[in-house]
Amino acid sequence: MSEATSSVTIRSVQSEDLPAIATFIEPFVAIGKLLPRTAQELEDLLPHGFIAESDSRIVGFAALEIYSPKMGEIRSLAVAPDVRGAGIGRQLVQRCVERACERQVLEVMAITSNEEFFKQCGFDFTLPGERKALFIQTRDL
């Protein structure tokens, strides 16, 4: 673990963190790794959002969006490039999954371009009973 990640703290997002989170995720949006989020969308993620901090600097962010008692989604997971590989992303995902358990959400999904990472966090393509998630993108129809 690098010195930059030796003292990482994962904590719940506070409303005063929102401008810093917007700034933090900007580069990930610019390269197409995250979808853009309006200030209102970030505010909506506030109750179930988590940041990773090191030396008072945000080095990671993720949120759980709860759609219903049956389904939630890991949203906007991002880790600063200089601290990747130190387990920060895994800790953020774990906090989101723990929040889902606390809220008795039955299933949590992740839409990602890095399926191996989520597999290492315990996610899989198939749910019990051989159920799979399928998607269609309506903005191109």
C-alpha cells in the first residue's frame, strides 16, 4: 500500500461534500467512465453515498441507489488513479452492500465496464434460479 493510501477513511457523505464530489467525478465523466450527474442527482445519492478520504482529500466515491425493497444499484464508483489497487474501491462497494443489507434490499446490481472488479467483490451475472439482467438503451431507439 502506498503512503497516499495508508490512512484512508471511508465515511458517509455529508451535504457539504457534494461540491467536492462533483469536482472529483468530473474527470471520470470526461473520459466516459461515469455518467454525468446533476447537482440534484448527487443530492439524491446523499443518504447512501460514501467517500474515501486520505489526508483530507477525496480519493474515492460510490453510492447505493435504492430503487425498491428488491433492488439497488452501485452508482458512480470512482477511485483516484494514484491510489488504485489499494482496496479502496472494494471498501466502497462493501459499504454500499452493507447499506443494502441494513435497508433489507434483496439484490444489488452494478453496471460497469470492469466486470472483473465486481466479480472479485462477489457479484455475478446470474442470480439464483438462473435469472440474468438484460438491458435496452432507449435513447437510441
